[in-house]
Amino acid sequence: MTGLIIFLIFLLLGVIIVQIGRVTELAAKIRGEEEVEQQNTNRQGKMLMLFLVVFLVLGIGSAIYYKDVMLGYGPLASASAHGGDIDSLFNWTLFFTGIVFVITHILLFWFSYKYRNMPGRKAQFQPHNNTLEIIWTVVPAVVMTFLVVNGLVVWNEVMTDLPADGDYLEIEATGYQFAWDVRYPGADNKLATKNFRLIDPATNPLGIDWSDDKAIDDVILSGADKIVLPVDETVRVRITAKDVLHNFYLPHFRVKMDAIPGLPTYFHFKPITTTKEFRQNLKNYPEWREPYDPADPESKERWEMFDYELACAELCGKSHYAMRRIVEVVTREEYDAWIAEKQSKPYYLTTIRGTENDPRKGQLLDIEKKMRNVELTSEFTKAMESENLEEKIINLKSVFYNTGSASLDNKSQSELDKLSQLLAQFPNVNAELRGHTDSQGDDDSNLALSEARAGNVMQYLLNKGVSADRLSRVGFGETQPIESNDSPEGREQNRRTELRIISNSL
Ligand SMILES: [Cu+2]
């Protein structure tokens, strides 16, 4: 409706202008062409001068008035180490082009007034002027050289001062319609290799090569996660795309790079202002202290709601806007806590491990040993303190035996070594080892097998120096399943060895 009204207004304005033109033509015929033409020329010349003044005053005035909403000025100073240099490049360009713009426009309008048509005035003919040619070739050439060289210097500084390997955080952003997949390295601080042939929308949307050991601990953020970065540390971003062109744009850090399918690009930068610090700075500006929701004066103030953001700066389709993502810059301690939480559930271990796509089926990985040892320690201390019988029993999940035999598989060492350490650390704890089997095979041999397995675990601990009077063992055979024996997975759960903490006289 509003659109229609605006359209009609412009239509009517057009009709009015045409009508005025006709009236003027008629008046000219009546009064004599030349006199009227002279009056028109005078009036148009003066109006051009007026337009010049209004245009320059409004143009320059509004730029000054609105400078605080533009990147690079007032509250929106750069939040990255190199951003100031980029801002300064823009300012130099604005300075030179601004001078040229103002001078040429004053001359343009002034000359069209000064040399307007007058009775008896003849145009001067100026076929060639060497001095003028030299001036308007040399001046722009010098200025352009300054701007380009300055730009190259800044570009080289921004793109090449990457610290030695390991001294920076490398993350990866893959753009697609319409989101970003963001990958963080695990504890090794290295991202695994990818191959587009390995892409599988269901299980491997990025095409990560799972046989690369660096893949084991890589973290892929979920779509709802913020991108969190540590302050004052260099971040290198690998930028790729899966379908069409996208653009990785962090406006507050002056980082902008195309994401191109099949052609990896990159950028590195160092955030120097945390989100909290940036908000505190915004608070100094009255326009940022207004309510975030203008309709609700009780809502939070604008500065409190500020967030850095990642935007796609390439018009990539109809939901292009949905590629916005929040970026949060935090202190090193906050970052460590955040990344530790993410690294506790790496994509490979949570999604690929044990499936048909897992190249390490049947192995026990170092990271799993570490995670299990942390888990065992907390289960052990909890069992010591608990009065609840069930909580006093710990399932030794990483203890395995050779098939159909009681002898320990080498993979079991890690957990049993940790267990012997814990028993040494808490000398008042006595423990019972409990063997269980699944329901396959006959009951008597299962009972014997479970006893023998518990016995072998006990023997291992005795060899590690735990004194014999602290340990006992019992076999339950197939009598205490924790899962159904109908499925292979259930039977695997049922074949287990447990540790029960018997007394704790602490
Ligand atoms: Cu996009």
C-alpha cells in the first residue's frame, strides 16, 4: 500500500513538472524567446550554486553527524591488532578523494554559473594545453602510487606475520547454503586433513579423513554454538565453501575473505578486545545506552546486547542472512574452560567411533585411555564416599580379555595401571573383583571363566604391588546381566569385570 502511494506521488510529480514545462513554453512564446531564455539561464545558474552549497553542507555534515555508526570511528574502533592499519588506509583514501571531490564539484558548479550563456558571450576554444595535461596526469599518479604502496605494505604485514607453527590457534570455517561449519583442533592443536570425496551428508559433512590421527580429537561446533576466541592470540582461519561463493566477514576485526568451493583461502588476525571490554566501551556513548527494544523501555540497553558477529558478505541465496553467527572473544582462562568442554566430546569419538566408517575399530586409543582414567578416578573417589551399594561397584570398562579365554588383552593395561595407582594412593581401601560373562556357552564353564578372569585382574594388581590382603575375587558367570543377552551389543556389556569397594576406614 505504502509502495503504491509513493509510486502515485512520483507519478503526479512527473505530471506537474511536464505541465510547468508546457506553461513556460507558452509564456516564452508570448514574451519573446530570447529574453525568457536569458532569465532561465540566470535562474538555473543560481539554482546550481544553491544545490552545490546544500549538497556539500548536507553531505559533509551528515558524514560527521553519523560518524559514530561507521566502522573505524568512535565506538566502532577495530577490535583486532591489524584493523587500525586497515582503517587508516581507508582514511587516507577518503582524505585524498575527499579533497578532489570537493574541489572538482565546486569548480563544476561554479563554472556552469560563471560561464553561463550571456548575450554576446562566445565560448573559448582550447584545443591543447601541455601544462594542464602534465598537472592532471602527475598529481593523480603520485597520489595513486602513495595509496597503492601503502596498501601493499599493510597487506603484507597483515598476511605474512604469522607466528611459528604451534603459536597460533587454527580453526576452519566451511560455508554452505546457509550456515557455517566451524572446526576447532583438539589437544594436538592441529586440524585433520579433508578430502571432498569423503563427504557424506549424514556422517561426514566436511569430508574429514578419519584415518588421519589428527582427526581423533577435532571438534566441530554445533550450529547453535558461538565461535569463541581467546584475546591477544593469533587466530588463523582456513576458509572454504561447499556449494557457491560465500564470504567470511568479521566486520569488527576487519577480516573479510571469499570462501570459494575448491580453492582454500585463509586469513589470520589477533583479537585485542574481549566482548566484555567492547561492551564497556560502547557504554560511554549515549546512543548505546538506549533500550535495545525501543517499544520496551525496560529492556536491556543496547550496549549490553552487543555481540561481535560473523556475516556472510557474499549474496549467496535466499537465506543468505541466516549465515550470521555470533563471535565471542574471551580471556585465555575462559577460553580454556570453553574448549575443554568442547574437546571432551570430539566429533570422531561421539559420531564415528565404532561405526562402519571407523578405521580404528577394535583399538583402544590414547585419548580414550586418558578419558577413561579421568572417569575411573572420579568413579573411584565417589565409590569411596558413597553409602549406596550400587555406587560402590565400578565397571572396569577398559579391561578386555582374549576371546573365550581368561588372559588379559594388552589394551587393559592402562586402566589396571591407573587402578593400582589409585589403590596405592588410598591404602585404606579394600576391594573385591567381580567377573561376569554373557549367557553363551554352558553355565559351569561361564562361572569358571568369570572367576578366572577376576583372578587374572587380581594377579595383575598384586604384581603392581597391591598387597594381597586388600583384594578378593568372585565369579558370577552369567547370573547378573546388565543388558539383554539377545544382541551382540548387550552381550558385550554383560561380559565385564567390576571392582567393588568393600571398606574405607578413612
Ligand atoms: Cu553465504
